[in-house]
Amino acid sequence: MFASLLNLAGNWTSWLYDPLVLAITAFQLWMFVHAVRNRQWVWAFFILIGSGLGAMWYYFMVYRDSGSSGFELPGAQSRARVKELEAKIHHLDNAYHHFQLGDVYFQRGKFAEAEKCYRAALARDPQDVDARAHLGQCLLRLNRPAEARPLLEGVMNEKPEHDYGYSMMALAEALTALGEKDNALLYWQHITQNHSYSRAKVQLAELYVEKNQAAAARTELKDVLSDDAHAPSFQRTRDRVWIRRAKSLLEKLN
């Protein structure tokens, strides 16, 4: 990429008259940014000094296994899935397809649309524990924790470890938002005893800080950073917001 950029700097018309150069440079930049964001420093170096081969090698060796979707345009897969589910709903109109469509919208951050789908699923199957849990998480992200709480508590009464602890984390976040931090603390402690989620450990540490338990907070934060150092790239990408919060809080405590 470095060599490509130098050549382009000396002959900027290459951008206009040589689409192949533009495509290769864009691909290198894409892979370089991905490598840097995932702290793949050795790969980033080879991508930078290569002429496209390093970027291609990185793509096949790392990028395809990092949870990315290859060369698809952003959202292309989810748009196709939306159309597929809308067609199934048109013909069958069952709870499961409404629920699946809600999950697609949820993953895309379209929480208002997701809420409508989850409610449609529950109108057809009010006892569906997954739809209730995901609706609760959706309402939480819409800043409506009071509405989320009874849904998530109901799920906890039936399946305490639902969604591998993610529903419990949502309930703990709802309780925190409602000011019931002692109850939230108990849930966070239970989660961290059974799972190593950065999301849980950081928020537990934040509550420890509020309670002037700095030593306990440091323990949780150091565990988060230690786990991150050995985590695969897809997990680092998923957890980076919590890693930043952990680093920031630990700096304040030291």
C-alpha cells in the first residue's frame, strides 16, 4: 500500500484513468484499517509495505475468519434476509418468522422496527421466552428500562441462564438504569462467577467504584484486560467498547 500511495501521489491521474490501481489501493486500505483496529500489528506492517499481495493474504488468512462477510456490501446479507422473512410472514404469518425478523432489525440497530416484530411474535405466541427476552433487551436499548424489567424478570424466573447469561445482563442493566444498583450488583456478581464477559465485569467494576470498593474493581478490570490480550480478533472487535471503558476506569483508579 505504501508503494501504491507513493506512485499515486506522483501521478494523481492514476485515480481517474486506472481503475485497477484504485481498486487495489482501496482493498489494501480496507485490510490495513481492519488489521489496525484488531491490533494485528505484524499483518498491518506487511499490508502497508506490500503491493496488494499482503492484503490478499491477510484477507484469506484472517479477515474471512473474523466474523466479517467478505466482499458483500454493508447490510446486503441482512437486506436479503429481511425480504426472505417478509415473504414468509406474508404466506405463513407465524410467530417464529416475526421473531427472526425482529432479530435482524435488532442486529442492525433498528430497535423501533425490532420492537414491532417482537410484539407481533408475542401476539401469536405470548409464552415465547425468546421473544420476551429479546423484546426486553430491545426496550432497554430504546431507553425504556421500566418496560423491559418485567419481561426480563419473567425470563429469569423461567430460565436464569437464558441466552448464556445475556438476558441476565440486560436485566442487570435495566435495574442499574432504574437506580436499583444493589439488586443489579447481585446479578453482575452471579454472571461474572459463571462467565467471563467483559460487558459484565466492567459494569460490575463500575458499581464497585461507586461503593468505594476500589480493590474489587481493579481485580475485575485487570481480568478484562488480561483476557483481551489473548482473545481472538472477532472477540476484540466485539468487546472494544468495554476494553476502552476498562482502561479508562483503571487509569482513574491508579
